Amino acid sequence: MANKSSMNDLFLHELRDIYHAEKQLTKALPKMARAASSDELKQAFQMHLEQTQGQIERLEQVFDQLDAAKRGTRCEAMEGLVEEAREIMEEGLSPELLDAALIAAAQKVEHYEIASYGTLHAFAEACGMNDVAKLLAETLQEEKDTDAKLNDLAISKVNKRAMESAQS
Ligand SMILES: [Fe+2]
């Protein structure tokens, strides 16, 4: 962390972190959608990919509003989360277990994003950047909705299928 002498600098650093994180996610989500066998899970990943592209556009609007260069800062946390998802896909799990494991990996990603956007939203409000705060709140809600949807899918279907498949 270099050159963060003000709240605005700290905000910009966090913004660049999540910008890089979202870009990594646009590469990981298609692979996760392909690896999933449940149609609903595939659709959830594909839908979140589209949403993520919209979230990147929102971040670019924020950069524009701040008159800052649209540039990411390497997000090692997302690199680690994406790497874990990649490892899961290479473990040779049964399709049912893989779906359960993919949801676990995706929810870890969502929780990272919820923490990041929650912080960014609070920083924007603290700095009096109301329009920026509004954009970030929209994305924060999408991340929360995605997390809830994945949670429902795991509890209502995917975990049960994984249990049944492991017993047969
Ligand atoms: Fe996102």
C-alpha cells in the first residue's frame, strides 16, 4: 500500500483492487459455469458473469466521476480465491460433489466482494460522494443477492444431491 495520505487515496486503492478482482472473475466464471453440472448452477454462474460485466462498467463510471485512470491494482485475495476454485475443478470430484464445492468457492468470492463493496460504499459516503455511493450500493446489493441465491441453491438442492450421490 503506497501513497495513501487521504481517505480519497484509500478509496481509490480499494476501487482499483476490486476492479482487478472483478476482471479476474470474468475469466473464472465461464470456467465454473462449464464445470457445473446442475443447470441452475450453470445459469447462476452465467447470470453473475453478465452482472459482473455490468459491475465493471459501474466501476468505470466511478473512475470517470473521480477523474481517475481506469486501472486495476493486483488483487491477491481474488487471485487466491480463483486459484482455489481452479484446484477444485481439477480434483476429479463426482459431478454432484463438484457442484457443492463450486458453490462453496463462489460464495467465498461473493463474501470478499460484499466486504469490498461494503467498505467502498461506506468510504464514498464518508467522503460525501453521493453519486458514487449510489452506484456502489447497486453492486453491493447484486453481490448480496447472488450470495443468497447460491446459498438457497446449495441448501435446497445441490447439497442433498451431493449427499445422495456419495451414499450410492
Ligand atoms: Fe462482483
